[in-house]
Amino acid sequence: MTKVQKITLSPSRDIPFNKLVLSQSNVRRVKAGISIEQLAESIAQRTLLQSLNVRAVVDTEGNETGMFEVPAGGRRYRALELLIKQKRMAKTQAVPCVVREGGIPEDDSLAENDERVGLHPLDQFRAFKTLSDTGLSDEDIAARHFVSPAIVKQRLRLASVSPKLHEVYAEDGMTLEQLMAFSVTADHARQEQVWENVSRSGYDEPYQIRRMLTEQTIRASDRRAQFVGVGAYEQAGGGILRDLFEHDDGGWLQDVALLDRLVTEKLAAEAETIAKEGWKWISVAVDFPYGHTGGLRELEGKPADLTIEEQATIDALNAEQAKLEFDYQDADELPDDVDQRLSEIEAALMAFEDRSVVYDPADIAQAGVFVSIDSEGRLTVDRGYVRPEDEPPAAESDLRQNVDSSSTEGQEASASVQRTAISVAGHSAEAEEDNEDAAKPLPDRLITELTAHRTLALRDALAENPAITLQAVLHNFVLTTFFRFASSGSCLEIGLHTPTFPAQAPGLKESVSAKAIDARHESWKARLPKNETDLWDALTALDGTAQASLFAHCAAFAVNALYEPANRYNQGRVSAHGVRTRLDQADVLARAVGLDLVQAGWRPTVDNYLGRVTKPRILEAVREAKGESSAQLIDHLKKADMAKEAERLLDGSGWLPEPLRLLDVAPSPAEKEGEAGALPEFLSDDEEREVAADDDRPQCQAAE
């Protein structure tokens, strides 16, 4: 039996620093890791934590000279040398050393560096937590370990994640980026619940984890949060989730009910202030549906008179603007400062144009105001609308035009006594049953909402095509004149009657079509006379092109391509005599003007379609747009997650649900049956993941 040779360790001894010299056998040539200055500070705080590896220096005859070279530990040697130069340590200070004999110096130096193992990030997070628990501030910890306070906060946040998830991370069951995502919330139970869901479904990308952890919250950039103010929300006791590793746009507000209450209270307070102006009614809501002022008469107020100082300011701004434009009229490009100044002047002049409007007190007593919030969270006050039931009788209207000044004062006094009726719209949630076992027909309400988008887009497209509009109106007239017993086959309800939208589709008010129609309407409104008695002469003065354009704009408001359940129009796509129904005529008109709902800005989202239909309908949409393989990527998900992922997959695909398609245009899948399309990024094994910047993720401090 072979005898096992016992291992003898190299002896250690304390050697004065002035007896040590650097060895040329040290393999480290490239400077990396912690700087010599930082290492010196660490030694000053904690003393030397690791001995130097030294060998005796011998003369030509092999005798020891009393000096020792340092082949391993050169950075520690230089840090000690710096402390001596700074007179913070004596030259004769004894240094702990391991004295090596035999072997190869370069081999020792290489082994010491190769065999060094840095801390696992989790150990580092926990160590920072321990330091914090001892009472050290974030700044103290940062100074002691040569990192920024922001990095300390990040590591402490990661240390606060659920211990169960720490165990998964320690066993390489999740990535550091995934652990960062879980740090968005401090709720360990919620973290563990989400991890259980995503780890089984594969729906585990960091952005997906963050989305699931924040799905019951409101973004700080939401119009409601901007209106109330995050500070006021926090002061009221509301909590905010923050992400220390990604740009979070202000974070997420957790208490949605509290936020809604604060919004309602602030809007109601604003309405009470406006009520002092004497309006008959005020309607308050976070947002009003598109076309909510339809059927109401808008008062014609006049801008408040300018003061002498304001007029002088306007004159000065106009003069400065004219001078700058004259000075740089031949320039190919304006200097940045000049361009900025012109923008400032334009904004200042616009502010004067948008000054408050003055209304007749008698009109105020009969009219109302809409109070809401715009998309940026700013208060919006839309004054001066009279409801049909509040219109004064004709005799009273004539009498009011002839009253003297004393009577007007009496009306003002009466208006001041009137109590304004304020109504605040609440939030309502429509409960919809959802049988996920079959691709049942689309709900009537959803079809109505979808066709509301189509109707609005068709109005816009028709207004841009005067020739087609004239032909459509002529078609309507011919039906009425020569086919007296024909069904109501035209979608152009000439009267002129403007159909309303019975169901307010999500995003309708902010759609491209709505904005285009509103802009065109305001442009024509500015060109037309204020008094209707002057209208005929004004129209006569327009040339043929302008008349045709105005005709198209007005006629387009009569378009009704809405699906309306329990209505005689939709009892059959074609009547018994083969006469086209209203919806068929809408298809004809849409093809004639080249209507493209994708180009008009409609895209499938969770709110406007995917969250409103069954799972088979969602899969059908993805299958039509992206192919079977893409549908299989999400067919295992729960409906809410499936709808969200389908929205991402369908983005940019141009897919439309059936009610928004033309009859002769069939959907074409992006890939052939059986062929897999490009996988989403989160499912691709070959996709390189971005590496976060050093200051955005925890870093392991190199050992000495």
C-alpha cells in the first residue's frame, strides 16, 4: 500500500515593508479592477486582509540577502507603498507574508489570480443588507465599497426580494434581469405567485414580469395622476411602486380607488369655482365621448378686451417676429437660437389668441359647461353649450334683443341667483359573460363599436373625395325619385341628419379620423360668416372647387355605417328584391373612396377588441395575421395574458376584424400553413440579450 505523503504548508512571518521589493515574476501586467487608490483606502479602513506571497532574494552564491521579492500580491504591495508615501504608514511596518520555497514564481502568481472566486451577486446583496442593518447609511456603504449610492440602493432592493426567489436565483433558476424585475414590488406573496405562473408558462421575460406585477396599478404618466399630482396622491396615503433598474416614467400608483376619488374631488372643486360664473349646468367627467356636443347650440362669445399693456406686448412681439423673418429670409437654415426665439414668440401670440371668452349673462343663464381632463392631465373647460330643452321660446328671444340696459342688469341679477346643476360622471364597468369554449359570434355592442370606427373613417375619407360624394348623393336622390318602393338602401342619410354613436368605442375620440374631421370642421367654421343671413352670399362667393369641398365635408356627416342590433337595416345583407341594404352600400362607398382602416390608424388592442372576445377568436386573429406557429406560441396562456401577447404579435400586421374589412378583401396570413414565422424575442433562443450598463445593474467587487 502506497504511503500518502503529508502536505507541508509554507510558513508565514511578518516582514518589514522596507525589506520587500516587487518581483518581475508577477504575471499581472494589465491594470484592472479596483484602483490602487481604492485598495489603499480599503487597507487603511480594515488593515491588510490577505497576506503577500514572497520569496527570499539570494545572491550569486545562493545566500539570502535579507530582502524578499513579491511575485504574488503586487497590487497590495503598491497600495501599501502609497500609504507610506502619504505618511499614513511607516516604512518599517511589519507586513504579513507567506514565504514560499521551491516551485515556479510565475506559477504561484498565475494560480493566485486564476483560483480567485468572486462573490455570488446574491451574497453581495445580502452583505450590503447586513451593513445597512448595522446602521450604515447608503452613502456610508457606497463610500466604503467605492460605488455610487444609487448602486447601493439597487443592491438593497434586490436583497429585499422574497427569500424563495433568492433560492431560485442562487440555483440558476432565474436570471439577474428577472430578479431585478421582481424588485418592482415589496409584496413577497405576489412575487412568488407571479413566479409560479411565469415559470410554468414560459411567459417569463423581465418586461412581462414587470407588467404582471403592475397590472392592477396606474402609471404615474396617466392623465388622472398628472391631474391630481403624484405628491398629492402620496400625501393622501397612496403607495407608489418604483423600478430602480429601468426607466419607469414616474412609477406606478397602487391605490386606483384613491386616485379616482381624488380626481373626482378635484374636478368637482373646479366645477364649483366655474359655477360662480352663473352657468345653468356643468357636466364633469375625466373624459367625454367623441361627439358629446352634438345637438347642442354653441354660444358665440367674444374674446376679452386687451389691456393697453397686452396690446403693446402683442405689437412688440409682431415687430420682433417680422424683423427676424426679414433678416433670415434668405437663410437655408435658421440658427438654433433664432428658431427657438421664433417658437417662443409664436407661443406667446397664441396665448393671447386663446384668452378668455366673454358671454352675454343672459346666455350664460341658459347654457352649460363641460369640465374634463385632456390627455396630458390638464384641466379642460369647454364653456357655452345650450341644450334643446333650455332654448328660450322664439317670442322671448325677440323680446330679449330689444331690452334696455336696465332690463339687462335685471337678467344679470337673476342669473347670479340661479344655482348651477353639477353632474359628475362615475366609472362604470360593463360585466360581460365570456364563454371561452367556442368562437361564438361577436357581441352586438362590440360590432357597433367597431363599425363606429369604420363610420368615422368613412366620413373622413368621403370628405376627401368630393367627386365620389356627389355621386353618392346623386345615387341617394335617384333611389328616392325613381325607385319609390326601394328599401332604405343608402348609408348616406341625407337630411341632413347626423347619426350618433350609441356605443362609445375606446379610442374613438383620439383617432386619426376624429382629429382630421375636427380640424377640417374648425377650418371651415372660421371661413363662414357668423350670421346665417349672410351665408347664402358667402357660399355664392366660393369657387366651384371650394363649394365641392364644403359640400363633401357636410355630406360626410350623414354617413351611417353602424351595425345596429334589433334594427330593420340589419335583418339581411340583401333584401328580397336584391336591393342593397345600408351596410352593403357602406361597403360600396368604402371601396369607392379606397378606405383603409389600417391607414386610418385602427389597430387591434386589448381594450378595443382582443380583451372583448373569446380565446378562440384571439387565436383566430393571430392565426390569420401571423400563421399557425405564432398562434401556438400563446394558445396555452390564460385569456388576459393571451390578449396582451396577441396585441404585441398583431402590432403592425395590418389585421382587421371582419366588421372592419371590405367584403371582397380576404385576410391573408403572414406565413403558409405549417411554416413557423419569426419567433417573438422572448421565445427566441438565438436572440442576443442586451447587456445592461454597469451603472444600471449590480456589479461584483473584485477581490484584492
